[in-house]
Amino acid sequence: MRHWWLLILLVLLAGLFFTFDLGRFLSLEMLKNSRDALQQAYQTRPVRSIGLYAAIYIVITSLSLPGATLMTLAGGAIFGLWAGIPAALISATIGATVAFWTARYLFRDVVHQRFGDRMAALNAGIERDGAFYLFTLRLVPVFPFFVINLLMGLTAIRTSTFFWVSLSGMLAGTVVYVNAGTQLAALTSLSGILSPSLIGSFVLLAAFPWLARWGLERIKVRRAQGHWAGSSRPRRFDRNLVVIGAGAAGLMTSYIAASTRAKVTLIEGHKMGGDCLNFGCVPSKTLIRSAAFLRQVRHAPELGITRATVDYNFSDVMARVHRIISAVAPHDSEERYTKLGVEVIHGNARITSPWTVEVNGQTMTTRAIVIATGASPTIPPIPGLEQVRYYTSDTIWSLTERPERLVVLGGGPIGCELAQAFACLGCQVTQVARTGLMGREDADAVKLVEAALRADGVRVLTQTGAIRCERESGKQRLIVRGEDGIEEALPFDAMLCAVGRTARIEGFGLEELGVRISPKRTIETDDWLQTLYPNIYACGDVTGPYQFTHVAGHQGWYASVNALFGVVKRFKVDYSVIPWATFTSPEVARVGLSEDEAKKRGISCEVTRYGLEDLDRAMTDEAARGFVKVLTVPGKDRILGVTIVGEHASDLLAEFVLAMKHGLGLNKILGTIHTYPTWSEANKYAAGEWRRAHVPYRLLDWVEKYHAWRRG
């Protein structure tokens, strides 16, 4: 610890206090016996008396020594009510602030390093409601104030906030104790000051700011709701639930509602299955599979095959993409959901009131509404873009002829996956990323992916901005500017814009209702996925914070259950264990905390790494590259996060997701039999690496002696 000297000093001072029994001077009997002399001293030298009183009070409070209550009584006994209140209150607040700062100076860094992930969540709550929490605790004298001082010092609450909230929060209790001090002769014990009725009054007083806050929030909400706040809802409803959007979130919401026998209507304005089926996961992974086969053919000599050739038509590859979409489509079809009990309507839905939805000229009433309208590709504001042939992740699947030169804008998962796939299909691909690739992943993972992209023929330009598009005599080019400020012209036959996705929030009546939109242009919801209106929910890409199909389905369950049964029981959305994967070659899969993120947030953790170059199955498959990286609590096997880079990384991650969800540590994974030779053994070997780093060498020394003794 950096500040050990201060800790030793504090322990020494506290030790002296108890060694010399200085607490005997802070007893009720001593105060009664000394009251006349102390009052006489105050009458003679008032400033000096108050100063000495304040100094003693501050020392006692700052060192968290017993006697603060007696000092408050002394303020009333010596100085009277009106002088005693400010003397005791200001002294107590200054002492509390010193104790607060001492705890922060000595222990906060250590605590944050040890419990960084938990402290991050606590600090988020303190930042949002810290003043209310502190004020409530200060109002109720049954909570030990010295504990509050020390604990608050470990959080991120501002010193000024702590001081002023403590000052105002302790006022009521100070008045009670100082007033009791003015009637010192009638007191027989300190416990007699607080009667049950007085404690109850303090509790009610503590509840007041929360009730006031709730009332102000309700007023704010009603103002935002406008004229709908005072309107009466229908006495009867046509439906229990109306879901807008038939993507992953909307389908799950409808499925849950129908399975509970609710009357639910699902409205879709385009295609059933949403983006994932028609434009995202399914077509992209289908294309990636074809590209992977061509890569395998190119690397045939590594498998002992001297020469391998393959002929293919790009149009046939794209036809296969659409065939697979059609094969998967029945899973999300109108027919299937109708059989499940969902009423499916094709049309453009518009919410006309908190309880009514209009579609195809029909107005239906509903108790609850779930908005699951998804997101669409973001079109970057590049001058001249409308003059050139550009595609998005939604429209790229209309290609039937292979573009010889393809520019991919964007360094995220979609950009990386499709850049590599089209390169393997024979396109000359240039990928342009404004910053780096895959910004959410660790640098060592990105390094492997970038090397693989380049090996497959992708020209990767990072830290490069798109300046403008030009078209002249039928020739198209993108002007970019690198980190060095030099501009370069990139000729292309087609350009793919993969710079992100924007929530679909327009055209559904949200503006008229006044539904709040976040700065990220997503629908603003609370922990239960409720919008400004308690009966209108949002889930999936339209609200975030993650844009993954599996998270959309995850949210859909919560939205449906809360919308239908929220009056009985509500469930906060659980984002504690969210996995994701990028399907490049090698794949990158992650759950929980990353190493780079831990460093940025100051979270202390142990990093265990197992290289796939040592995995037998990776060797047999000629894919011995990548790693399994596990972050754990220092000295323990509790998993904080996992990053896997390599073939089948997305499948390998599932074991760690299960372990984190159910609190299983690396020792449990190590003790589980994994089939040989499989890729899943990598997880066990990673756990073994952690175990080797925690070998009990002292115990082994004794075991070695035991073996020697057994040998005679």
C-alpha cells in the first residue's frame, strides 16, 4: 500500500486513545459533572471554547472513535441550543469529510483493483442516486455514521456533494441531540434520547426525498406524455399485446405471449424474420461458408494434396445464399406463428395512442405494445455517394455478377466478415476503416484477424477517412485520406457501406406520442424495457444497447413477460453474461470483460492464455493459430471474461458462457472430461494453465518429503 505511513499513524492514534482510556472523558456522567465549569469557560472565552470543542469533535469523528454522540450533547449542554447546533453540525460534517477522504486516500485504489467490476456498477448507481442514498442514511441516526463515512470514501461521490449532503442530512438528528443536551440533568442514558416514535419520525423524514423525487418524476413523465396523460384508456381491449416488427425480438415476444394463451398480434411491414434472416446472419454466414471452401482449396498443399482446382460461378454462390434464406424462412414464417396462436398482419403499423395501433386502415386496442422495429444500415454522409454504385449489408445480396474491385467502408464485424469473404471469392478488396478494426476487441485478437485479412488478399487501410466519391466517364473512385494527411484515389466497381446500423424509429407514431429517444438515436427504455409510457415497451436493435440477434431474442422474453405480467411481477433485463462472435477466419468470440477493457476501467484481474498452436486437433486441421484468453478474479478461479480467437471460437465460447452464467469457475471446467481429440479441449487446457499458475508449492514440498519417507 502506498500510504502505509498514514495507516500506521491512524492505528497508533487509535491505540493511544484506548490504551490511556481517553474514552472515560466522553461519558454522560463526566459531562454532567463538568458542565458548570465548561459553561463558565464558554462565558469567559466563547471563541476559544467553541474552537477547542470543534477540534476535539473533528478529531473524534475523523478517527471514527466512539464519542460523537456525547460531543453533540455537549454542544447543547455548553453552548445552548442556537449556538450548539451550528457548532456540533459543522464540526461533525468536517470530521466526517476528513474520515471520508482518509478512506478514499488509503483504500479506494486497493478496493477498486480488487473488486473493480462490482465497484463500477456501484459507482454508476452512486453517480445517479448517490446524494439521495447519503441523505437518507444521514437522516436516520440508527445507521452508524462512521461506517457511512468510510464506505462513501470508497465510491466515486464528489467531496463537495458528500459535505453538503451530510451537512443537511445530519441537521435533524443534530437538533434532537443538541436539544437533549440543553436538558442534560434529565438524561439518564444516551439510549433514552431516541424513542421508538422519534426513530419512526426519522424514517418517515428519510423517505420524504424519495417520495418527492418520485412525485417530480411522475410530473415530468406526465408533462412529456402531453394530452395522453389525462386521457382515459379503453374499458375493454381487443388484444393483450400488439408487437410491431417480426425480427428476432418481435418473434420471441410474440411466441412467449402466444405460449401463455394471450391474444397477441404481430405486425410486420416488410419480411418475416427481419434483418437476421433476410439480410444479416443467414445470408452472410452462407456466403462465408462458400468463401471458406475456396480458401481450403487454395491451401490444399498444407493437407498433403499437391494440386486442387475448383470452378465456380459467382451467380451460383449468390443463388445458394437465397436458397438457404428460403430454407430457413419457415422457422420465422407467418404459417408457423399462426399455428402457434399469433395473429400476423402485414402492413405498416402506427401507434395512435398508448392503447391503440392502426394498420391497413384498422384500429385495434391493446393493453400493451412492444416496439421491435430493428435497425437499418447507416448511410455515411460522404459527398458524391449518391453518384456511385454503393451497397449496404441489406442490398449487397442483390449482386449477381462479381465486382472485380470492391471497396468496403467500415472496420466492424460486418465489414471484416464480408471483406474477407469477397476476397476469397476473387474480388480485389480494399477495406477502409476510420480508426482500427473491430474496436471492441483486444489488440492481440485484432492483430490476428488483420493478418488473416491481408493473407486472404484484403488491402486494409486503418486510420483512414473517406473524403468524397467521384464518378467520371463511368469510372468510380473513392478519395480517402490517411493518418499522414495524404489523399489517395481508390477505383472500384462496387462499394459496400458497413459503418454501423441505425435504429428504425420513424413512421411509427413515436414522435406524436413523445416517446423519448436517446442521444444514440435509439428508443429510451428503463431496466424493464418500458418507454415513457408504462404499457409501451421496446426491445431489440431499436433500443440497444447490443445489436445482436441473440440479445434481441433475450430482450423479447423480458418485454413479453413484463408487458403481460408486470402488474404481478416485473423482471429487470439481465445483461451480465452477453456473448458475441465475429465470423472471420479465424473467428473472434467473446463474453464478459476483455483485457483492454479491464485496463481502461482499472479492474484488477489475472490473465490466463492458452495458445491453440499446442492443441492436437488444431494441428491435425492445419489451423493451429489463435488463443483462449481467460480473465479471472485475482487468486480465484471466478471467470470475469473470455476472448477466443481461432477456428470454431464461437462454438468453444458456449462452455464459458454457461460457466459464467451459473457461477462455475475454471476448476469445474478443468475437472470435466472433454473428448479427445476435439477443439473443446482448448477450454480445459486454458483452465489447466490457470491451475499451474496457482500450484501450492509449499504443500508440494511436504508431499515430496512424504514420498521420500515412503521410499524409506
